Amino acid sequence: MTEESFSSTHPPLPPTTEEDRYSWLRLLRSRRVGVTTFYRLLSEHGTAQNALAALPEVARAAGVDGYEICPAGVIDGELRAARAVKAQLLCLGSPDYPPELATIEDAPPLLWAIGDISLLHQPAIGMVGARNASSLGTRMARALARDLGEEGFVVASGLARGIDAAAHLAALPTGTIAVMAGGVDAIYPPENAALAHDIAAKGLRISEQPMGQTPMSRHFPPRNRIISGLSRAVVVIEAAMKSGSLITARDALDQGRDVLAVPGHPFDARAAGCNMLIRDGATLVRNAEDVLNALSPRRAPIQADLLDDIPPPPPERRSLRETAALHSQILDRLGPAPLAEDQLIRDLALGPNIVAPALVDLEIDGKIERHSGGLLARAR
């Protein structure tokens, strides 16, 4: 990843005051402002306050009339809900933010956390798998989570039924992180309420979603990138061919994490995804020792002060006709199948500082959608 692309996706400075954090939250909660758009706006305008002031004009230039930023009352309500459950707000670049997660390109600018945030600074292993797990699968998850915990690793998973729940439960004594698809205070599925309570008391629950947000299907793929981003490696235990666990594995590969899988019987559909991963090069796992032997050398975590030395690219001034032509070129090259942003920039033969603002305009206008892993697609 080049410095130029890095500067377009991460802010130059973390927020240092309550007003800054409030503005970050308000900007990120504004309509059609996703993670990448948030970073681009912050990079171009310097502060979240300036970005909020400019956002209606940015939207108008993108063809969206009557755009309004997130009302202050919505943020006030979210902060009240956070205080009620003793949730902490973690901002990218701050000392409390997980250093491994900060290295991914689409790192969440903000995380809500309930529990022991010191776990975010311990080495983690992601464990994911089938919701309708077999008894052998849950036994394997419990054994791996217990043994890896005893070796000093935190176990990160998604608090889903089956493999996730088994891994969290076994890792409670040594440390576990539940990454929520909805709000950090919105427990899903309901049958894991007692487990979620225990994780808040002995481990950690985190989410990038607003407080109280009921999880929807579109929230789970972004959640998966956080599980892999927190982790040095991801272990998949029982996954069908089209399961969300394979999305997590793909995110892990995109993020430079190790991917490992537990093999299963060829006739068991729950093992098809794991067997495919192993066929394609994932490390076969029989026990915790296999995981430990497979781990690549630990990368140096990102240093927050390094962000200070990367200046934002200067905005490129273009005429309305040139901007409209560029928007048309981008939309012509995008379809419903996601395309990597880097590939799009290469296809257009233009600099990132020219293409990125146009992508922000199109995202705010609702004409393109961003997917995890730096992928883009035309809105359906």
C-alpha cells in the first residue's frame, strides 16, 4: 500500500477533545458517509468540524439537494445510551485503539467497547465457523480456544450461535473479544444474552455500529473484517461453501493475516468451505500447536504519531463538465460485481487524488456502494 493511498484512507490526527470526538461521531453517522468517505472528507477538510460544514455543499455538488448532516440530538442520544451501559468510545490513533486493527485499510474510525479494553493490546486469534455446528465442531472450537488462551492469545469471534459461542465460552477465563454486528448493547442472537453479559464482565464486546442498532444482514460482512483485523490469524471451523466465515477468511487474506482451517468429512456440507480453504493453501489445523507453528512473525503495530507525517493530498480542482465526465467513466466501469478501487484507478489511468473525491461524490449520491476489502460496485 502506497503512502498516497494510505493518506486517503486514514486521518492525519486522532481527536483530542470531547468536541473533536463528538464531531467525528456526527460525521460518521451522517447519511451516506461510510468509512472511506469519512477519511477522505477528514483528509480534505482537516477536521471533522470543517468536514461537517462542507458536507451539504459536497452533497449538492454530487447532485443531492437538501442534504442534512446527522442531527446533534441523535448523537446526544447515542452518548446517553453509551453512558447507561458504561461503553467507551475508542478513536483510531488514540492509545486505547487496537493496534492490529489500525493497520487495515478500512479500519473503523470509531469503536464502542464494553468491558476490558486492555484485551485489545494482547495478541489475538480469530475463530469463526458454522452456526449449526456439529458436536465435533463445537468440541474442536472449545479445545482450540482453551489451549490458545493458555498460550497467551485472546480469542476474537462474532458472538453467533455454534462455533462462535463455543469459542467465546472456552476463552472466557483467559480473554475473549466479541465483535458485534449491531450496536454493542444490542445482543444477538437472544439465546447468547447470558454469554454476552459474561463477556462484558470478563472479556470485551466491541462494535462500530451506533448504540442500540439492531443487526441487519448488511452489517455482518463489515463486522467480519474487524474480527480478522484484530487477529494475527483466523481459524475456520466448519464452514459451508457460501458461509460468512469464508468472507472473514477472504478479509484475513486481504489484510495479510494467516488463514487456517480445520478439515472435515467430504460428505459433510459444513466442512466444504474449510476443505476448499485447505485445498487452496490454508494451513490445516488439528490442534493449537498447529496454529502456533503456522503464525507468521509478528508485524510491528502502527504508530499513531506516524500519521502526523503523512500530509493529505491537495484537492484537485476540476470543472463541472470534467467532473461529470469522470463520474460517467467510473460508473461505466463498475457493475454489480465488486471491483477493487486500486484496479479502477489503474483502469482510469488517473491519480488517486483525482479519482477518490469523485468516488466520495458518487457514494454520497447513492450511485456506488463500498464493500469490505477496498471493493466498489454500482448501487443496485
